[in-house]
Amino acid sequence: MALKESVVKISSPILIILLFLTSCATTSIDNVSSDVDKINYFNELVFGSEFGSSNQKTRKWTEDINIFVAGEVSDDLNSELDLLIVEINELIESVKLNRVNSLKESNYMIYFGTGDNYANLEPSAAAHVKDNWGFFWMYWNSKNEIFKGSMYVDIIRVKNKAAQKHLLREELTQSLGIMNDSYKYPSSIFYQKWSKTTDYSDIDKFIISTLYSNRISAGMTKEKVNKILIR
């Protein structure tokens, strides 16, 4: 079965400046007033891609995500991850996130430390860590089922605790298959510009729960998804 790799969402002030090539209208999260707004945002995030061509089909995990944590794990980040796992598990139906005690048991690794050390564990990411303080790398099969991945938070260059927690939440959430960012909603965890958001907005919860509802399968086109959502 052919394997595919993807590099998606990396966060640092430097990268944000480089990517801000066009201006986009910014809308307050409080102005998300219709189902159409939510579905449009879903399409932008799930079928878009920050790097390379846009995704043509949904990508999602179809088996439980077993997380191994490596590197220098502070008590704050350890507790934040536990809370984040509970939050995500409350939003999704088809799979669950679990913490495991060894890399061998895992299919997803979270690394806290330097980009260089992360790249030693995920060599495919080596070319991308220099300018990026948060990063994830995913693998999926020909059915668009995600089966493995990893992420890191650079706790050396990012000293601010809230920023570290933001990067943990953002990269882990995008590893679910929500691989694009947007300039639309500043309170969203998927906001393109640099931020320190450490909570999901209501529309974030909609995006996560919709992708992982039993109505949506890996490999669906935008047209098929919209027929399901627009009723």
C-alpha cells in the first residue's frame, strides 16, 4: 500500500511573517452566526493545506491514537497534555487518544525539546525545524487513513508557558487531520498569525467533532461532505 507523508502547520513569528503574502479579512469569532460559516470554515481547514496543494479528500485517524511523550516534559506541559486528551476525547466519536509508556507501543510521538533533537527522531522533518517552533509530521495510506505521526514543541526557543501550551494544543489538534490555518477567527486555535490561545473556541469544537463524527469517513471529497453537512 502506498504511503504518503505530509508536513503541515508550523508556528513561529518568523514563519508567520513569511507566509503573510496576502491580506485576508479578519472576523471576530463572535460573528460566526450561521451553519454556513461553520461549514465554510470546516472546508477551509480540512480541505486546505498550508504547504503544497490542497487536500482533495478528508484525512483522519481510524484507530486509537497512542501517544508517547519524549524529551524534557515539565509538570505544566504534562498536566496540559492530560487535560487536552480529555477535551479531545469528549469531542470525537470514532477513535480515542491514549498515553502509552513506550515508543514501541505508540503510533504518535510528542517531543518537547530542540528541533534538532526532534529531527533525530523524525528525520523526515529535519529540513523544517530551524525556523519553526512547533511542527507536526503525519503519515497516511492510500485510503487517506492517518496511521502514524509526531510533533514537537521547541521549549528552548519558546520560553513563555502559555505559548508552549498553545503550540502543544495547535499541533496535536492539527495532527487529527485538520491541516490548514486561517486568518478568519483570531480566537480559533487554527488562527494563522502567532497567538497564545490555550482554549478551543466553539467553532474549533465544531470542526473537531464534525470530522470525527461517524458521518464523516476518511477519503471523502468536499462535495460528499457538504451533502452530509448541508441539510
